[in-house]
Amino acid sequence: MVDITHKSNTLRKAVAQAIVKVSHPETIQAIQNRTVPKGDVLECARVAGLFAAKRTADMIPDCHPLPVEFTSVSYEVGAIEVTVFVEIHTIYKTGVEVEAMHAASVVALTMYDMLKPIDKGVTIEQIKLVEKRGGKSDRKKDLEQSLRAAVVVCSDSISAGKKVDSAGLVIKEKLEKVGVQVLVYQIIPDEKDQIQQLCSQQVSDQMDMVIFSGGTGLSPRDITPEALEEIIERRIPGIEEAIRNFGQQRTPYAMLSRSVAGLIGDTLVLGLPGSTKGASESMDAVFPSILHIFKVMEGARHD
């Protein structure tokens, strides 16, 4: 299965359909009058669909077992067809499109099985996804923005050439993956004045984001949060909480991180861990959802 451990849980919904066609209107009447010999077709098929939704991962090899938190099966009955609709909700890292289509297909197959003794011309058509919400599709507008970023690595040892940076490069790669242009990539020592001056310069240059990596730990030289807190105008605690919560689901050491987030004017400033894993997980925790902040600020300017 595809690795989804880097993703965050979000509310995800999917609606799928299947069409069951019969060969004559009398079959539809038997369904509605509940006179089909095998029983109540719509109710039996509905129950089968509920079971199928929860067993999708057992049937489809690459589907992840996930918490199915809502399933509904509904019908539109026509002259010679019944359209099946299955809606599924979950709060998880991946969507429920396949679960909805699997359930819709099982509903249709159950109807076929129950109807075949009285109608040899039953067919199943158009098993397809009708609607999907949650995940990347909901964030499409956030990804269409033209945004610029500066990535700054704060490290005495890397700036002195004793170590090679990888955390800053991971941040740069993840920004570019969501369409953000990284115009500045710079390495500086853990010096308060340099951190503040460089940040202020990028704000003056109207950079949309300035992301610092390193100096968020607890050693005497880890002063990035203190340096940024003095110049940040508006803290955004929700981002900081999301980063730590995401990290603590993967390692208890994340509780020791002092990541910081806030705004200076219209520039988003982040102080992230200096370890490669910590920086990577911090980016996964908040991107690309964090990009919505620029839509919010743009809307506020136009009000």
C-alpha cells in the first residue's frame, strides 16, 4: 500500500452511484410492492452496501483500512431503472472514493441477484464517483497562488562548514512541490541579530514566507524562537499546535520542540526544527493547508 503516514487526518466525503436496469416495468413494480420472492430488494441491498463499505480494504489490495464513520444508501427509482447512491464520510488521511464505489457495486449486485429469478434482462451500469470532498481537491485554490519564500538555516556548525544542511533542503523541496517559489536559501549561525536582520530584510522585500530551520531546541545556542518572537507582530498558535501534535503522534520527543509561527505584516514567518526528520514532519503537518492564510489575508484586504 502507498505510504500515507505523512498525511494529516481531514474530513473526507465521497458519493458514488450505480444504475440497475431491468427489462420491463413490472420488475420495478415488484421492487416497490415488495413482492420479489427473495425479499425486500431495496432494504436487503442497502444492508449489503453497509457491510461492503466497511470491508473494502479486505477486497481491494491497495485500499487502507480506515474508519468508516457514516454510510448512507439511497435510491432513485425510474420506469425501468434504479439509481443507487452511496455516500461515505471519514476523518482520516486518505479518501473514501473506492469505499463508496465498492459499496455501490455491492448494492447493485445484491439487487441483480435478487431480481434475476423474475427478470433475466437485468444489467448494472455506470458505477462511478459522483462527488468527492476533502483532501487535495478542497485545497486546489490554495495551490494556485503565486507565492515566494525564503528558507533560512540557522546553525553554527553548518555555517562553519562542519556539517552539511539537509533540513533546509527538505523544506525547499516541499515548498516547491506545492508550487511555492523559493527565491532565497541561506545559511547563518545561531545569532539573534542575524536572524532578526535577515527576517526583516525578507519582509521588506515582500516575501510571502520566511521559514527558519534550526535553533528551536533547548541547547544554550538555540535562540531562534526568542529572536523571532521579538519581531513577530501576530502569533498564530494554531500552526504551532498542529506541528507539535503531528510530531507527537510519531515520536514523544516532539514535545521538546519550540516551533514558532506568526505574521510580520503580510509575511508568514515560521521557525521549524533543524533536524531533517523534524523539519520534514513539520512541513507535512501544515502544508499545503497553511497556504489558505494568504487567501484569507487577500479577502480581508478587499473587504
